[in-house]
Amino acid sequence: MAHKVLVIDDEAGFTKLLKMNLEKSGEFEVRIENNSMKALAAAREFHPDVILLDVVMPGLDGGDVAAQFQEDPILRQVPVIMLTALVSPGETSQDAVAQSGSLTVLPKPVNIEKLMNCLTNAIATA
């Protein structure tokens, strides 16, 4: 059974490429939401196992969206991995993952193998 990943990012080209690469592995079913204002509704409808969330977006930023998820009784249990170009790979640990409180932060550009490992770990520990 494929794990369900919701990708919330305003960059349509990036999300399509991410969806293609993740689904090609056969391990993930991916839904894309490019409008942060619709992120909460998309998450409630899709019931993801993990959420990939961009930090900088028009409308609601990633912090605002993550706060909405934390207030939702069902979605607060879903791991959220933040994606950002604001953090460079050199500013994160050796495996290109940084912890910020309870959130995992991955720098863009994203290494797909490290992302898949991060997704698998987040789902396993949820």
C-alpha cells in the first residue's frame, strides 16, 4: 500500500516534478495543492500520512498552514516536513535535515533520495 503524501507548494513545476519522482518509486501516492488557502481543505479530504509544506507562499505562509494543521484534531497527528529555499543544505545536518521544534525542515533544492528517506522515517515514527 502506497503512503499518501500531500505536497503544498505554490511552485507548480516543482510540485509536478516531486509528484512524478515520488510516485515513480511505487511507495507513495501524491496529491498536490498549489494554493495555500486551500491546504487545510485538501488535507482533510485526502487524509495524508505525511505533509510536505513550503515555507514561503503567497496568502498563508507555511507557518500559518502548519498552525491550522495543529489546531485540527485529526491533522495534528500527521507529520509535517517543511521545504524551504531559506535554508541552504550547508546550514542543515549531514543528511540535509534540520529540526525546528517538532518540525523537520528540508532545504530546496531537494535531494529526492533524502526526501524519500525523510518521508519514510516521518511515517514510521508518527
